[in-house]
Amino acid sequence: DAGVIQSPRHEVTEMGQEVTLRCKPISGHDYLFWYRQTMMRGLELLIYFNNNVPIDDSGMPEDRFSAKMPNASFSTLKIQPSEPRDSAVYFCASSLVGTGLYEQYFGPGTRLTVT
Amino acid sequence: LAKTTQPISMDSYEGQEVNITCSHNNIATNDYITWYQQFPSQGPRFIIQGYKTKVTNEVASLFIPADRKSSTLSLPRVSLSDTAVYYCLVGAFYGGATNKLIFGTGTLLAVQP
């Protein structure tokens, strides 16, 4: 299996622009997670899905952030409008029922820079 | 929600055994203990998970005392490539709306030649 796939790997955008990050989980996995990592705040869980349904989005910082999972093989994290403080590495992870919520497989991340 | 406490950093030398301890005094009955490893510019990687006593895999061992208020990740004979941040997580196996996944600050292990 190719593992969790994220695109783009790097994104540089200007403040106020819309940013869309994409994730393809490992085939057959039924949990999908979005995280954000910065030096100041560490690794933060933003939202996670189970069988394409959002379970906990309390980590989403504000209404500018939204996430969708239209099917089992694709998810997006959108920021609109983007701000410089959104600059971070965004990770997507997936896991499989039977191995539990905590055995997650992470993608390579998307490094977002908002100028 | 079980909070974890681990050392900020540790130093070691190649070939030594490294033990990283994590405190989780308010761990719940249904909580599991999980450890992750993260290299710079990469996503975290699952290392090991356990509920009680001892768990061993090809990478590490996890020791959990009977009261489960702490756990120790043991890395046998570390090499330079084991230099990374190690995270301890505690939570229910299948999570739920009230069980957020919190990575904490982790322990930066620096292995010297």
C-alpha cells in the first residue's frame, strides 16, 4: 500500500486566499484525522472522521476552517480566508477499526506558508 | 481526560538502552497507552501500544506497572537514527466524542556517536 497520501506537499499563499489540502487515507481504513503542527503549539488534533462522518471537530480553530470527507478514499481541509497564523504543517492520518483509535498512520504532511 | 507528563529531552550514546518514562496519574480503566516517534519533517510513526504489564515488538518494549499511572518505553541499543521526538498518548481504544487525542510536547531523544 502507498500509505496515506497528502497533496500538495508545500503550499505558499497570500493572506486572504483560499487554501485546500487533500488527503487519501490507506484503503480500508475507517478513521481519518487532520492535525496541525507548529513549534509553539505542537501537534494538535483538528478533526476526525469515522466512516466518513465527522465525530469530533472541537479542535478546529475557527469558522475559517472546514473539513469534508465525501467518500472513504478522500478528504479535504479548507481554510478560507487564510491568515499568516495558519502557517504550519498539516498532517492527515488514518487508522483501522480493530487496531483502535491510537494506531494511526500519518501522511508526509503539507507545509503551509501564508504570507 | 488523562494528561501525560514526559521529560522534555534526553541524551544517550549509540549502543545504549534508553528508557523514557511517561506519567499519567489519572488514566482511566478503558485507556490504552501508545507511543509514537517523529523524525524532523515527517509525520509521527506508531511504535507500540499496551494496556498493562509488558509489550514487546521488533522496535521497542513497553513496561506498564500494575497501577498503570506511568509507563516506560524502552529502546534497546539505540543508534544515531533513533534521534527523534517520542510522544506518549493515553486514551480509550475507540475514542469517542469526549476523548480527544492529545500528543503533548514529547521527549526529544538525542543519540550521540
